Amino acid sequence: MLHLQSESAARWFEQVDQHLDEILIDHAHCERKAASTAMNFINAYAVNRDLCREMKRIVEEELEHFEMVLDILQQRGIEFRRLTPGPYGKELNELVRSQEPDRAVDRLLVASLIEARSCERFSLLAEHVRHREPELADFYAGLFESEARHHTTYVRLAEYFAPRETVRERLNQLSACEAKIIAAGSPLPRMHS
């Protein structure tokens, strides 16, 4: 369902255990950036009413998630602050082709893969902290459905710009690249490190 070609490594769980506060701050930034990405799609493809309608829903949900994570940070006494971004998103976006309609397909599929990895990470995080932080675990388990829906929405919308077979082939290519990027990881404790 998520079109991921790899699973998260144990290294990431070590980062979660050692730097949960920073992972939570990064999660808030991820939600903010996801809303911004959806707004960018509205700006770039404003003539596509179906795409704009779907992006509006995603913007609203991502901003709601952003607020929810900010509330968790406040409850825990964690200051929300800027963080140096990890390389994951930048490296994925470098794979986007420059000419339309390929650019639209790639942008949508990169967004879908980021949502898919978030979905996987939220599920793993919920399981990982369940015994010591059941409330946080419930929060992350509750995000799974919307992130999975965002992933499938982005894949479906890519089909406005190319035939389904072409979209699936490109998704497989990008997913293979995403697996390499996530396997390389980052020393920075981030949601996608």
C-alpha cells in the first residue's frame, strides 16, 4: 500500500531513544513543510480544480497536525525551535525532473513517498514508545490513517499528468532511490533520518 521498498533500520530507534525531544520538534517542522508543499501544488497547478480541492484538504489536515505536535511540545516543556534539516527531503527533491508534465509527476510522487515514510515511522514510533509513553503512542497511531491517505492521494493525482502505468513505473524508480536515501541515514535525529 505504501510503495516503500525498505523498512526503517534499528539506527533510527536509537536516535528516538536518545533524542526524542528533537524528533518531536522535527515532526512539527515536517507537518508545517507538508502543508507548505500542498500549498505549492495549489499555486503551481491552480487550473486543476480536483488537485486544488485535494490539496486544500491536505493543507488543513497538515496544519491541524502541526498544531497537535506543538501542543505535545508545550505539554512536555519542549521549546519549538529551528533545526538544521536532515538531507532526506533535499535528496528526494533533487530527483525531480525539470520539464512538465514529468516535473508534476515527480513532485507528486516525491510527496507521496515522504508521506509513506512518515506513515511507516509514525507506526513504528507508536509501537516503540507504547510501554513507556502510551499517550504519545496513541497520538502517533492515530496519525497513520491520514498519512496513508495523503500518500495514496498524491499517487492518484500524479495520474492527471501521466498514464497510470507510467506513474507506477516512476513511483517504483523513485521508491528505490528513497530506500537508498533512508538507508544512508543521517547523524541528525530527525523523523526521516
